[in-house]
Amino acid sequence: MARKELTLDELVTGVRAGDRRALARAISLVEDGDQLAYGLVRELYPGTGRAAIVGVTGPPGVGKSSLVGALVRLVRERGQTVGVVSVDPSSPFSRGALLGDRIRLADHFLDPGVFIRSMGTRGHLGGLAESTLQAVLLLDAAGKDVVFVETVGAGQSEVEVTGIADTVLLVLMPGSGDSVQALKAGIMEIPDVIAVNKLDHPAAKTMLNEVRSIVALAEPEQRPTILLTEALRGEGVPELLAAIEEHRSALFADGRLEARRRRNLAAEVFALASSRASAHLRAAVADDPELLRVLQSVENRELDPLSAVRRILEEVFRIDADAR
């Protein structure tokens, strides 16, 4: 017999009560862009803002999932509840999430105090699925004390993780020149805490010193805490969790946490609006033979791009492209 679908009221009540089935269904609805999701998030949003949100980013293969698993274990030992959103590369065929990294969190699957969800980026280049914010809000509304958001590690585009987290943890691995280059290229502007994982590696201390030398170029108040860790054995993980909590406490103490959250949420509104507007624009052009001819004129170098933009915006949005 088919399972009865939950109503909006049942979903709202279930999520607030921390019911796993209701929470899983709610996240599926926001991920699929279902109309029911809008009312669901609208009802639950006023009760959010209590969870500590930790973004975990870094190059592929550095042990992010193992480190998140070790952090989750420590948080649970203190009796706090945890949510994990793992944003995985989408399959180009099924557009689903690849669950290889999620398997590394298997120790926590049966823990009722831990809720783990993998989400596909679905072609979104920012490293975060567009619906990640909504998933985090739902976990927050469900009463999770700490929510970890683990991203795909896609390089400079990982800056989007700053738009959702209170504290950003960057995980690096010794022996990877690419990691140091990523720091120099600007990704070091992202993190509040840096973990050099796999401390037994012969190059661990060398990399630690390299990272310190790069970080030293930043203003003193912007320099992240840097630690050596070994996720599989849990070495350095208590110190890492303490550094994450100290960063958030410092933000809270002087009002920067509220300011960061306000700034992040406002930026997310613009990001989502831009995404919707872009999708609408593409669909409108695809369905309009006249606008398609405008694009063809640009392709044939008969019309310049700026003139094409003016024509398209005036037609689709009824706005003056030259207005400031």
C-alpha cells in the first residue's frame, strides 16, 4: 500500500518536532523546487537562526568527510544534535548526488541525533546546490544544534560557502602544491579556521609553515586559526572543534555574528533572484523567434552584444538596459 503523502501542516509540525521522515520529505521538496516547499519554508523560517552553521570546504581528497565525521562524533558526545548537508558533484547523466563521500559518514547513519543528507549541485557552478540554504534552514528549524555544510571542493568558486556559514573551515592536505596555490589565488580569504589534515605526512609541518606565511599577509584580525589534524584517529580534532566554537563565540560577543548572518541572507536573496531571473530570461529567449534572431545577429557579427542585451531586456523585463 502506498505511503500517504504528508500535508503542509503535517510537514511543518513534523519538522518542528525533529521527525526524520518529515525532515527528509521537506528537504526533498525544496531540492525539487516543489510548490509545497515555498509554504513550508515560509512557515518554518521565523523559528530559525539558532543552529551553529559550519561550512567545510577544500580541495577534493583531503579528508573533509572524515574530518566532519570526527567532529560530529565529538559534538554528539556532548549531547548536542547534528545535521550534515554534503553537497556532491552531480552525475552528468542522472543529475543525482554521488554518494562516495557520504559513505565515510556511515558511522552516524543510525544515530537518531544525526541527520545526514547528500545533495547534488545540479550544474550549479558555485559548489553549493541552490537549495542548500533551504536545507540548512530546515535542519535549523528541526532543532539541530550544529549543522555542517560540506562542499565539493571546486576551487575559487567555493567562495559561495561563505554565504551560508557562521564559521568556514578550510581543509588542506600536505604534499599538495595545488592547495597552496589555491590559498595564494584567493581562497584563503574564505576560511575562519584552517585544518592541515593527515599530520603524519612527512610534508605536514612544511605545509603548516607555508600556510602560516601566506596567512601572515592578512590583517591580524582576519588571520584564521591553523591546526594539524588526523581525522581517522581523531588527533587534533578536539582542538579543531574548540577553534570553530571560539571563532563563533568571538563573532557573537561583539555583534559580528548577527551582522554576518544579515549580510549573508541578503546576499542569498539576490543570488536566488538572479538565478530565477536568468532561468526566466533563457526560457523567454528560447520561446521567442524574434529574440532568437537577435542572438543570431550577434553570432553573425551583425549586431553588437550590448545592443542585443538592450533589446532582450526591454522585451523580456520591460526595463531600460541603460538605466543606472
